[in-house]
Amino acid sequence: MMVYDEFKRKNIDSFEDSHSDENKTASSLINNNLENTSNHDDSLQWAKEAFARLKQQQQEKKSDVLSQKLIDQQLEIQKKSSENKFESSEEKKPLKTVTDIENSSKSQDSQISDIDEAFTWSKGVLEAQGQKAEEISLEELDWLGRLKKGLEKSRQRFVTGLLEKLGDDPLTPDVVDDLETLLLRADAGVAATDQILDALRRRLNEEVVDANEGLRFLKEKLCDLLDKPIQSSGADLLVPERGSLNIWLLVGVNGVGKTTTLGKLANLAVRSGYSALIAAADTFRAAAVEQVKIWGNRSGIQVVANTTANADPAAVVFDAIGAAKSKGVDLLLVDTAGRLQTKHNLMEELQKVRRIIDRLAPDARVESLLVLDSSQGQNGLRQAMAFAQSAGLTGVVITKLDGTSRGGVALAVASEAKLPIRFIGAGEGIRDLRPFKSFEFVEALLAKR
Ligand SMILES: Nc1nc2c(ncn2[C@@H]2O[C@H](COP(=O)(O)OP(=O)(O)OP(=O)(O)O)[C@@H](O)[C@H]2O)c(=O)[nH]1
Ligand SMILES: [Mg+2]
């Protein structure tokens, strides 16, 4: 049967996998649906049915997230008591009750009325990338709608101002100066801002550019900038290679979402038919091992851990590589402890982990992915520069794009740290992570409404 490989973002032929029943995903449902309806060329009917299914899937997902939040809350209590370090302000905060959580999902419900517009927009974005009807899946539609919603804050800050400035008249040098301020405020960084503005100014010297063309040109330049490191890497999307060992290391400062991203990647792997294993190499806190085990359980993936106090992370990775080799696993995901880029001993610890990997699995395809919290703005760029040096980074995952994100940091990372962005996370749920596509990101960042 066909399975939707989310790393590749396309349907693939069947594979041997114990989870195959689970994989009767919405995408296969919708694809059947598409085959049936496209014969009649009835795209309106298709859109209606796809929209109805999408709503149903989103309702189901909400109840999953609800139960996941309750488990996480339990975990948080365990984590606090095991660390025995209560911060007084947090201690006083009452714990969320089921009703609180339900109410917060209800408030998300109220946004479901926006879905019509989000749906149409998402469908348009997929079609603009040349996706044929039979390739469009519910997952993609759902994700794009959420990505757009997640980037709302960045967009409000940036696009609303931009559209006001642009007006309906041809672009003037003054408008371009204002655009410069807007880009800098959106955390695009100096290098990215300069590149874009130089290109725009050159163009203005040659001809009159109206507002619509200005916006199109801006989007094109932003995509070029994000795509440059991706093209240099030689791979449009980061996909585990079947039949060989892929080792993906997740690194970054504290609390940016490394473990959550690992949990989401593990699930993405299983859903897409790869076998996976997790190495709990965050040995800094006992609760970290528990947290990663819970994520492993959610996707039925084994976790290699060493629970003795202050175990050496490199030793855990050593064991995990052994297990991954003997099981012939496709993807080994390594969770690491959060560390400040300024702490040299901890950065050296990361290098040691890298050395173990290179020695034990010289043929493995190793990725060292920096996880960046998008709400940290320009600080993210400083982290990227520091980790790039000591952790041999090959890519970036940007998280928390659903919160008070400052999406522009993606531009700064691509232009200054010259690292490809591989995945983006927008939410705490297990499915809230997707492979990065510059076109979609830029469309979501600069959507008019
Ligand atoms: N809203 C939102 N929250 C996220 C996202 N990713 C992670 N989080 C939350 O961020 C918090 C920290 O996530 P972790 O995955 O534990 O972060 P970490 O980098 O592993 O943290 P340390 O191991 O302590 O360094 C958790 O409450 C996650 O639920 C995201 O994309 N969106
Ligand atoms: Mg962690």
C-alpha cells in the first residue's frame, strides 16, 4: 500500500512495517477521494469533502493533545520534585486543571471558523508549488493552515506595516527605507536585510515597481535567501536514507524544544515507515530521561538510556549506536542536554559525543541539528554561530513558531550562519513539526490576511 513519507512529502510504495495499519492516514483517504472526484473534474466538491475531513481530523487531534498535556503535566511535577528546585514564583502558580486545558482548546475551537480561509490559502500555496490534486494530503493542508496562524504575530508586525507603507503607488526610495526598518525589526538580521534591500534598490533604479510587484519581488528574494544554504547542502529536504544508519543529534540551549522536537521527529519517522531508536544522552537531569521515554512510548520507539547519576552522554551514545547497528535501525535520534553556548566544558562534551559517533559509525549519515526557539529573535543567531563552530552543525530546526514567534530569525540564520533550515515546529503536539519549505514559510510570513 501507499504510505505518505512526511520527510519526503510524498507518497511512497509500501514497506514492511508493523505500524502499517495505523498508516491508513488521512492522506490515503483523501487521495482515494481525489482519484474518485478528479475524474469528474469537480474541484468544488473535492474541496468541500477535503475541508470536512480536515475539520474532523483536527477535532481528533485536539483530544490527543489534551491527553498529551495531562501526561506532560504529570511529568513536569516529577521533574520538579526530582530536581528539588522549586522556583517560588512557579510554585505558587496553580496547576492547570482538565477544565483549564479544555477551555484553552475551546478557545482554539473558536478559530476553526477561520479555517475556510486558511484552507483556501493552504490549497493555493500547495498548488502554486505545482502539487497536483492527487499529491495534496490533509496533513499538508492542516499544517499550512496552522503555520500561517502561528506566524500571525510576526506577520502583523511586519506585513501590516509593509502593506500600509506600500499602498497602491509605485515604490519610492522612502518606502524602501521603511522596509529596511521593518526587516530589521522582524529579526531578519543585517546581512539578510542588506541583501534584499540592495536587490530592490537596483531594481528601482531600472524601472518603476508597483506595490504588488514589490511584494512579489520581496517574497522571491526571501525565498532565495532561505534556499541558498539548502541548495549548497545538496538536499532539498532532510530525509533519512533507508538501509543505512542515520544519526541525528539535537543540540541547543536550555528549553528551546530539543526533546519535544526529537519526539516529533521520532513520530514522523514511524508514520513514514522508518525504524527508529532514541538515545537519551541528556544525562544532566534524571527527569530528562523520563521525558524522552514518554516521547518514545508515544511512537512505540525504544529508548537507550543510562540512569546512573552523571552518566557520560558519550557512553549512552556508544550503547545506542551498538543497539542501532544490531537492530539495523534507519534513524537514531540523540537527545542532548541544553547548554549555553558560552560554557566551554559543555561544548566540549558535545564534541566528544561527535567523536564517538564518527569513530563507531563512520559510515553513518550524521546530522547535527541546532534547535532554535523562534521567540528568542536575534539571540538565536548568536547561538547558531557558536554551536556551528563546536558542534559541527549541519542544519537548524526552528520551534515555537506558534507562539510569540519572531519568524524573521529564519532569515538571519540562513544568511549569516549559512545553515539550512530543515524542520519547523509550531505547537506542542506530536504532529506539530514539518519539513521546511521556504516558499511556504515566506507565503505564511507575508500572507496578506
Ligand atoms: N508552543 C510550543 N511549545 C513548544 C514547541 N516545542 C517545544 N515546546 C515547549 O517548550 C518547552 C521545552 O521543551 P523541551 O522539548 O523540554 O525543551 P528542551 O530543549 O529539550 O529543554 P532542556 O532539555 O531542558 O534543555 C516544553 O514545554 C514544550 O512543550 C513548539 O513548537 N511550540
Ligand atoms: Mg530536553
